[in-house]
Amino acid sequence: MAAGLSFSDSLRYIAACGFQNCTRLQSITLPDSVQFIGDYTFSGCTGLTSVTLGKGLKSLGNYAFQNCTSLETVIMPQGLSTIGNYAFIGCTKIDSLKMPTTLTYIGEHAFDGCTGLRHIELPYSLAEIRYNAFQNCTGLTKVTLPPHLVYLGSCAFAGCTGLDTVVFPETSMNVSIRDYAFMNCTGLRSVTLHDNNFRIYDGAFKGCTSLPKITIPAGMVKIDAMAFEGCTALDSVTCLVEEPFVFGKDAFKNISPKCVLTVPYGKRAAYIAAGWTTDVFKGGIVELPAPEGIHPVRVKADDKGAWFDLEGKEVSQPEKGKIYIHGSKKVLVK
């Protein structure tokens, strides 16, 4: 097989396994007429170093470049919407990827084991990252997830030991963090979550031994089993949820013995009742300062004057931990 290939300008589809295991093939430039590349088309082309995908390409098949261990450069065109399952698994020499703004889907194990990958630009359009998509990409240092993302699959970035920073988007899209998504990212030091991150599934950050702190946003509704288990450096947890929930089994097992839990003002007792105790957070449980302009008060039997909720509706019996209008002031009942 020759070192390079030329294709007809009328070619629209390259069939499955078409050039599988062509080990002497070194470079590919596809014409703009090609719209689809089939499964296993260039799988095992171990001599392949560069690929330029034509402007007409819409979909890249499963295992398309599996174990192309010499592949360093991949140029992806605008118009590409789908990267198939296992498409680049084991391509250990790819250094960086700039993905097109038309991409919406990255398949399972698509870049699994791409250990040379140091930089990725995930496009605004991306909606799904399927399970194990970037597993064991040990060279990655930072991941900024795009604003249209609605699905982050199980083990998506598991074992990315060089990963230092993860930033989730602040949008109206609800993004849950699936099982073991960042498990054993032992270099992870910074995670930024927002209210649209409403659930952390089983083991999502398990074994992230360098993570020193986490802020759980007010919109969170559930933290599942083992979510932060083994995060041995975790010595600060701030939870902004107003109505605390019961977290899953071993969610905070084997965190730092100095870990301090910080909760909203007036909510310490409620958190302890929900199981957020000093048996887990051995450094203690403290409250955030009272919100500006709100006065903490205790309800007394001889209190005079009506109590109103923040919508102006009168209440007969104010509840602890809630904010009311009383005596022309905003007050927090202790």
C-alpha cells in the first residue's frame, strides 16, 4: 500500500473496513464530497500520521481510526456532527483537538486511552459526551464543558490523572454528573459547579485525592453513594442547599479528617438532622454569615405584629430557618 491515497471528487461514502490494517498508509486527505466514513475504515493503520477530513463530512463511524498509534494530526471540518463510538481509541500520539462548532455528539470510548492528548476545545454545540469518551486521557489538564451539554456519561473522564481543572457551564441546561465521571482523576484540584448541576451520581469524584474543596450549588437535589469517597485532601465542603437532603452511602467516606462543612445561615440543625454530622465532617459544621439586610430573630410568645412571607402572604406560625417580613424588616427565624 502506498504512503498516501487520492480519492475521486465524486466519492460520498467510504465503506466499513475499507482500509483496515493498512500499516504503510501515512497520510489521508479526503475530498469534500465524502459525507460518511464507515465503521473500522482506517482501524489499525499504525503508520498513519495525519488526517484531513473533507468539508462535506457529517458522520465519523465507530472504530474509524481505532489504534492508529502514530496519528498526530486530525483536522475536522465544519459540518461534522457525530464522532462514533471508539473512533480514536488508542490513538496515543494525538496532542490537541479543535472540534467543529457543528459537533453535537461524541460517542462512547471515542478518545479512550489517547494519552498524548493535552488540549481539547469542546464546541458550544456539543450536547452529548457518552460514557468513557475521554477515559485515561492522562495528558489532559483542563476541561471546560460547553453550555449546550445535557449528557455527561459514566466514566467520561475517569482516570485522567493529569486533569487539574473542570469547569461546568452556567446555563439553563440541566447537567447531571453521571456515575464515576471523574473517578481517579488524582490530579484534580478545582471543580466549578452551578445550579444546573442538579445531581451527582455514584462515585462521580471517587478517588480524586488532590481535590481540596468543593462548593455544592443551591440547585443540587441529590448526591449519590461514594460521590466523593476517597477524596483524602477534601478539607472544605460548602453546601448552599437550603433544604438539606440525605446523601448516599459513603458519599463522603475517607475524606480529610479536618474537613469543615459550611452551610447556609440558620441551617446547621437541619443539616445535622439530615445526616450531615461531625461523624462525617470531623472538622466541624459552621454557618455562612447572615445575608445582608436580614436580621436573625427568635420567635417569642409575646411578639406583636403580623408575619408575612416574601410574597406578602400572612402566616400564623413562622418556621425556623425561613425568612419573613416582620415589623417592616426582613428577618430570619432562628
